Amino acid sequence: MKTIISPSILSADFANLERDVKAVEKAGADWIHIDVMDGHFVPNITIGVPVVKSLKKITHLPLDVHLMIENPQDYVQAFRDAGADIITFHYEAVDDVLKVVDLIKSTGAKAGLSIKPKTKPEEILEFLNELDLVLVMTVEPGFGGQEFMHDCAQKIPLIKQNAKNDLIIQVDGGITNITGHICTSLGANSLVAGNYIYKSDDVAQAIKALKG
Ligand code: DX5
Ligand code: ZN
């Protein structure tokens, strides 16, 4: 499977989102990663449903929505209605993982499950067959521009060994051409990158480097 590159618009200029989304689309991005934070699950507040709805009108790329919020089940339908194609929620934020996965799938979106750095991969193996995507966080969720945690990438092989062939294994946090390569070598097939892409002088070159 070709590596799916999903630029995180958290590192874009929020006053120029259309420009910055179109820039990565033109540069060869596969998806657009949208970080939704509620100030409860993580100590930061970002964007929500109205922004997803507006972005849907200006890009053809699938919208990869990463929910870092409590009670994600209460917002799944609204994000789907706004145009989310992939909806990823956190294992640590819910009591009943499969219930939320089923809800996401019932809307027609792809369902993703994410784990924070301190969560062991063994805890989610039982859900892998029901998922379209697993997101391994390689920083504590909440902010862009943090340093990649190498230990977290070591979770990837176990997930890969237990996954069906078409499971998308995504990593997010501190991804560069170097750390991205480490993750794809370990079995990841989707890379989220914020600062590495948006703070580079040549966005197209950065995306090309991530594709390897
Ligand atoms: C962190 C977010 C990431 C973040 C990635 O909580 O989920 O998507 O924006 O940014 P970089 O690539 O700069 O670490
Ligand atoms: Zn993210």
C-alpha cells in the first residue's frame, strides 16, 4: 500500500486556510488532517464542525478528522454531515469502543481508533478487525511542533502483526522525513505531519520526502 500523506492543518495559517489546504492538495497530499480539540481531553482548543463544513467546499481530498475530545460519540454524526471522510477518536476517551466504531461506520465514514503515548498497543488488539485505521500518537496530543517519541513508534509492529491487510496504520506527532521513514519501516502506511510540511520552504518537496 502506498503511504498516505495527511498534512495537519493545525500548523497552517488559520486566517488563510483555503490557501494552505489548496497548497498541500496541489503539492500531492492524499488527505487533509483536521485536529479537533475540546480543552478537556487535551489542554488546547482548536476547531470544530463549521470549519470542516467550510473546508469540504474547497478541497476534493478526503477529510481525516482526528477527534481529541471527550464523548466523541455525541459529535460523530455532526462531523460526518459536515463532510468528514475518516473519523478517528481516542481509545482513552470512551467506555465502549465498538459502539463508537459502529456508529462511525453507520454514517458511511471510515472508523479510526487512536492511542496516546502511555497506552499499550495490546489494549486495542481486540478491536483491530473492526477498524479501518489505527492512529499511533508519537507525541502527547494537544499541540503541533513537538518532538517525536521513538518509543511510541515501537508499538507499530505488534499492531501490524495482528492487523488485516487493509488496515491503515497512521502515525501523528513529530513526523519528518527521518521519523516518517522509521515509522513506515516499522509498518505504518499513513503519515500525519504539521510543522514539517507547513513550516518548510518547499511544501511539495516536503510531501515528496515523506512519500519516500
Ligand atoms: C497533535 C496533533 C497533530 C499535530 C502534528 O495533538 O494531533 O496532528 O498537529 O503536528 P506536528 O507534525 O507538527 O507534530
Ligand atoms: Zn492529529
